[in-house]
Amino acid sequence: MTKTYDPIRLDEKFALFSDQWQPRVVAEMNDYQFKIVRIEGDFVWHQHADTDETFIVLDGVLRIDFRDGAVTIGPGEMFVVPKGKEHKPYAEREVKMMLIEPRGVKNTGEFESELTARNDVWI
């Protein structure tokens, strides 16, 4: 008997939630999680002392501010923020994106705020 395998359909996953700044895990590879998230507006300045963070924009335009500049990424583009680099994501209009980071990474780094999300929420 042949087993059927199904791909993860990101459009279907995004249709299951509408809240923003609350990443949802869609898959894991080794100790890394693939998270999807909707964002709009300004986030908080933060850093991740022990890990890089990968942003992949699926829809919309994301700007990531740094203390010494910024990068803008659009659909089909990605950017890796190096560990320890302070940054602040911003989206003028809603952005749908994927984050790739080790399991257990807090979205606001060492900083606590009302935007700090629960970790390891699967969808």
C-alpha cells in the first residue's frame, strides 16, 4: 500500500487566523521551526543574542529597521538578521511572512511587551 503525503498549503494556514504579531508554527526541521505570521504597524526594538532570524515575505512589503539603517523586502524576498543585531520590523499595510528560527525563540527577544507572543503555537 502506498502512503499519500500532503504538502503544507500556506494559503490554507493563513485562512485559519487573522490576529497579528502572533506567529504560528507550520513545520519543524531538526530544531528549527517554520512559522507564519501576519503583521501590520510597528514592532518593538529587540535582538536575539543566540540566533539569526530569517524573514521571508510572502505578501506585502516589510521594512526592518536597524540602528544604522534599514532593509525593505517584498514578496518572494528574504533577509537574515544576524544574531545580536538589534532590529524592529515595520509594515505600513498587512504583511504575510514566514519566519525560520530555532524552537523556543521569543519573538521580542529579551524584551517583554504586549506584543510578546506565546511560543510553539501550531496551526
